[in-house]
Amino acid sequence: MLRSRWRPELGLAVVVLVLGVLVVVGTLDVSAAASQLGIGPRFFPMLVGGAMVIVGLFYVADVLRGGHGDPEESEDVDASAPTDWRSLALVSGIFLAFAALLDLLGWIVGASLLFFGLSVALGAEHKLRAAVIAVVLGVTTYLLFVNGLGVNLPNGVFAP
């Protein structure tokens, strides 16, 4: 019975469901005071995990009732094009460098370099604009996490 119903879509649906459950269960261990807004560090992980569980359940039900993914028919996607290994390596390297240097550089500098590096690796034509947007995103996310959610992020080079 299970063998006749198994398809790749069901595998993805189960992965989404399991990841959602893991996020919710992992978030239950988080204990910290709520921020000034009353939203603590558990709010967004619980929101995302709960959404993943709901989407996963609906996805599993859809696949078991015969739903399936449609083949790619978009105008701007060439399904026969080879993988761009250079871009894949650049993006992977940028993420690994961010993870390795986050404590040393701090969130603002590290995230700014991450956003800028990713935009350049993915083809940004205006490098100065990409750099300015990257710094704005780095500072904004830092302020939202630290002031809005009460989450401590690494200060790095800005440590007192």
C-alpha cells in the first residue's frame, strides 16, 4: 500500500512536516524574558515552525489524494541548462565564511558582508548600491533582533 503511494512529492511533504515539528519542539526549550513589545525570542520560531507543520500536513494530504508537482513551464527558466557551479561555490563559500567569522566580526559587519557578497555572487550590477543596501540590512536586522526581540547578537569589532 505505502509503496504504491510513495512519490518524491510525498518525501518533500514529510520533510517539511518533520522540520516544522523539530522547530516547534526545539523552541520549547528556549527561555528568556519577553522584549518591551511582549514578544520574546520564542515567538518567531514558533510562528515559523507552526506554519511549517500546517503546510506540511496540507502538503501530505494533497499528495496522498493524488496531487503532484507540475513540470517547469516558465519562460525565463531553462531546465536543460547546466548547473552554474561557480555561483554555487561562491554562495556556499560566502555562507561558510559568514559562519566562521561571525563571532570575530560581529553581526553588523558579518551580515553586511554576507548580503553584499551574495548580491555580487548572484549578479548585482550596481556594486555601490548593493553595498549600501547590505549595510542597511545588516544594521536593521541587528536592531530588530537586539531591540525588538531581546536577542543578543555578536558585537565583534564593535564590542566595548
